[in-house]
Amino acid sequence: MIMMRVLGIDPGYATVGYGIIDYDKAKFSVVNYGAVTTAADIPFENRLAEIYNDLCEIIKSCRPGFMAVERVFFTTNQKTAIDVSQARGVILLAAVNNSVEIAEYTPLQVKQSVTGYGKAVKAQVQEMTKRILRLSAIPKPDDTADALAIAICHAHTYSSRRKLK
């Protein structure tokens, strides 16, 4: 299997976590990670534009082959669900407009891939992410650690699919 570069995304509109990893022969290396943040006091459409523009810059600078995005589920707050869904839309648009293949994973799939247990708690996922990537500390904010876990999930899933072919 040849090396792949994955951009993991934990979607949101106040904070979008991102993590870029390389995966080569079952070995991970971290390229970059961080968060795109938007201010609550600017119009929502401007926040969406900031997310889109910042992600386009990240994509252009790191040139991933894949963008792995967490599927979001909300059961209580419909306004939050709608706003996060709109942010997710511009995140996916950034990938499409920059010719990056998109993969989506549920939180259960990410937990299963990173920890081996689909009902793992956030702290377990973050600790395993730190270990898998050989980091000295769990990345902050949490959205960043989550994005790296999503990228790991894609690398594991994609490489497993390729072995089956």
C-alpha cells in the first residue's frame, strides 16, 4: 500500500477540529493539527465563509488525498443541528472544490476503529489517539483530538478495504 494523507474533520461552526496524518505501511505520522474557530459576534454566514476559506487554505497547503468527516447526530437541540449541518455543508464543499475524496464516519465507527470498542468514552478515544500517533500529550481543543481520531479511522478503514480487494 502506498502512503496516504488524510485530513480528519470534526465539524462545527464555532470550532472545526482538523488533523492531518500520513499513513504508510501501517505507520502513522502527524503532519499538522489544530482548529478553525469563528467568533460568535459575527453574522453566521460570515462564520461559514471563514470555515470554508480556512479549510481551502489548509487543503491547498497539505494536499490530502482524503477528507474524513464525522457524521453528526443530534437528538435535542434542533438549532444546533441545523447550524452544524450548514457548517458541514461548507466543509464538504471545500473538499469537493479542491478535488479531495470524502469519507464519512459515525462516532461509533471512530470509537471502534481507534479503541476497538464502539462504546468507548471520549477520554479513551483521546488517549488511544495520543498513543497511536505517538504524541506527548492529547491535542487540544477536544475537537482537534477528535479530528485526528477520525483521520485514524479512515486510514484503518480504507486500508482494510484495499486488502479485501
